Amino acid sequence: MALMGAAFLFTIYAATVLYIVRGSIGLVFWLGVAAHLQIAIITTGFIALFVKRTLTVSKEGIIVNDISNEAITAVAQAITNTPQNTTLSVD
């Protein structure tokens, strides 16, 4: 939710600033580039919320672990203290 709020506020801020400096082509270009970069960072954050993999980097190399739905459900049940027979939707 915080990412969505930040994206919304930054979009309004960027649009306002670009409107104010519309007479200077150089400022408009670089502020536009910064706005696109910020959108890319926020989009990456949204994508990271839905990834079910973890990466572990050590001296031996990189290990990729897939998190199963059962593990996610178990963690969600532990956090919310829901009964074991309650079904939680993860997808």
C-alpha cells in the first residue's frame, strides 16, 4: 500500500514540476528521466512482492530456493493465528 501511495504522490509531484518548468527543455528532459527511473524502481518493488523465490549468495555460489504455497500458508497462519483448518488463499 505504501508503494502505491508513493507512486501516486510522486506522479502528481512530477507532473506539477514538469508543468512549472515546461519552458526549459533541459530541465524537462532530466526531470522526465528521473520520473521514469522512479517509476521503474516502484514497479520493481511491486514485482518483488509477488516473487516466490529467494536468492542466497555465499562463498560457494548462488542458491535459488522456491517457496512453496504450503510454506507461505504456514507462515500466514502463524502470523495471523488462524486455525489450522482455515484455508488461506495465497495466489
